[in-house]
Amino acid sequence: MSTKACLVLANGLVFDGKSFGASGCIIGEAVFTTGMNGYLETLTDPSYFGQIVTQTFPLIGNYGIINPDFESSKIHVRGYIVRSWCEEPSNFRCEGEIDSWLKKQNVIGLYDIDTRALTKVLREAGVMNGMIIAGDSEEAKKNFAALENEAEKAKLLEQIKAYRIEKAVETVSCDAVKIEKDAQTVFAESAKYRAVPVRADGTKVNDPEVAMKDGKGKKVVLWDFGAKANIRRELLKRGLEVMTMPCTATAAQILNENPDGVMLSNGPGDPSDNVTIIAEIKKLLDKDLPIFGICLGHQLLALAKGAKTSKLKYGHRGANQPVKYLKTGRVYISSQNHGYAVENDTLPKGAVLSFVNTNDGTCEGVTYTDTPSFSVQFHPEASSGPLDTSFLFDEFVKLINDHSYLRNFEATTERVDAIEYFASTIKSTKEHRA
């Protein structure tokens, strides 16, 4: 079979390369992620649904395929782009190599292109739709031929531009349920590789009795909008009983389970599309029930409280995103995967900005003082790392045990002024580019 392949962007740029994984043609939203490891978690993260993902790190697949590291039961990306892939991975946990896995999952891959050049295009122009054409199928031959004819290429570009990610949350909800494990197994496996709870001071808790003490006897509903499996693992490590419910669950159904708290999970797509879920979250907010939102869950909670969200130019994706905790001034390195953000100046009364992205000043966390709830845009469960912010799961346990725990939360004036600094820096940068 031919290894000929290329990426066609909606702006007409074409990146020629070679095919790996499955062959065929696929359209998706082209994005990039800067993680140096964690490609298994990236590929199985439901938040990447509908997207063609480019890895900026040049060599992917060097430790192979490791099933226990999956965030869900299957690959969710539409297509996968790397500079090069490792044909002979080396790791004591390795169960195979990436090319065969992509073929098995029917995911089209593209390699041997200049991924740095592609990333620069997406940074400057913003994320855009693209099509991967790979192999020698009739459809691929037709699309390759279209690129040689201006009129046919124009038609192809219109097809690419028309693509939209739809029914994202409904499609991926509860996929991680298929790989769930009990609390004892989770802690035993975590302790083996020291992936145990990390406190705010950076210390690790290897003793399960100590780690689970405050959460014992408490029940949490994990409202699954495309949850990464490690969110559930981190809750279990704190002693909480976790019940996963699908995105279609109603507030009444959740309340019927008599939970002590609700976790709003990560997930894909435009948060404002989830009108029904937002309406149900509003009903939960009236019940004085502790709520913790992560990524999409953070955005949905903000929308339910009356804030607004907007699409970022190229998003935040990778394991090296710096966020500043405004209450203390401390900066943490976080794992992120999102293309939308809560607009800082739309936060309602009772909503305190808690974290900001130190690169662009965007909202990375909100604490609500009028309801027992808080949320973060980044991933504190952060598999495969970093683990800097996993202490937020302990904060959730504290909130469950004391609903007034966050009532007096404030970011100091000095910290809030930092946001103005970020905003002015962004403004001057844009003016300089113009």
C-alpha cells in the first residue's frame, strides 16, 4: 500500500508526509499539544473528540502501548500527526507499538512533516479545520487529484471548512466506565509507581489509610461529560465512593442518589452547546451541594452561574501550562486540553477568580462564595503529570465535610492587579504585531 499522505488545511496550505496507522480521508479540527510524554493519555482523552492532533514533541511512541495508562477504552482523536514515530519501543510495560494500535482503532496517522512549521501556522492563524488524506483508496486518489486542480481544490476546501464538531459530549460520555477499577486496585497500582495523592506542600501520601481518612463514608457522583479515567482514580484515592452517571442524567436523578458532592468532568466541544446540562446544573446549585468542576465542567458551571465563554485562538494543550493561584501568588505547572475559556470580566457576583494562566491572563479557576462550589480549567488529575495541583481533590473533600469551607475565599487586590498586567501585556503584544 502507498504511504503517500498529506494534511490539507482550510486556508489552502498543504503539508506532504507519509501515512501510518489506518488509511483513508478524515476531516477534523487541527490542533497541537506540547506534551513531551503522555501520548497514550492524549489519544484516549475524550476531550480530543473531533480533532486532528499534532504532537510538537518530535518522537512519539518510544515507550509503546500500555493499556493501564489509557484514559478511556478507545482512541478519540479524528487523526494524529507526528514528526516521527518509534518502530521499536522500549519499556518494561510495553504491550505493542503505536502504528498497529492506530490501525486496530482505525485512526489515520500522518508523519514525516514539519510539525514545528504546522504549529506556527496554527498559532498565528488560529486553530482551523483540516483533512488528512492517506493511502491509495479511491477516495484518497480522488482527493489527491483534486489538489492538482484549482477548481476541485476550492470545492475540497469548502468541504473542509464546513466540518463542525457535533454531539461531542453525548458521543463520549461514560466511555471511561469500561476501564473502571475498584478503590483497592487503584491505590495498589498507584502506590507501585508512586502515583499516590500529593498534598499542597508537595508531599506524597503512600499510606492508603491516611490518604482515604477524610473521604471515608462520603459518596460523590461523577457526572461524565467525557471524563478522563484518572479523575475517578484520584477521587477513590481520597476514600470517596464514586458513582459515574452519564451526561444525560438529570439533577433529580443525581439527587436521588443522595450524594455528598458532585464532580463535573472534562469533555469535548463548545461548552455553550450543552444547554440542557447547564439547566440541570442550575438546579443542583440551589441544593447547597458541594460541586467541583474540571475543564469542560469548569466552563459549564460558570455558564450555569451566568458567566460567558469564548473560543481561544489556538487553545491550551500540553503538560507545561503555568497557572497562578491568586490567593497565594504561587505558580503551578499544569496539564491542559481546552479550546474555550471563561471570560474573566463576565464572572457574576459571588464568583472569585482563583487561578489565571500566566501566559495570557485567561481564567484558569473560579471559587464561588455563595454556593459550595469551585472549578479549574486545567487538569489536577494530570495523568501522565505534572502532579502539582492534585491537592485540589483534597480541597474537594474538605468542602464536602464543611460546606462553608470556601465562603470567605478571596484573592487579594495585589493578585487581582496581576490580571491587569497580563491584559496590558497581551494588548501591547497585539498592537506590536499589528
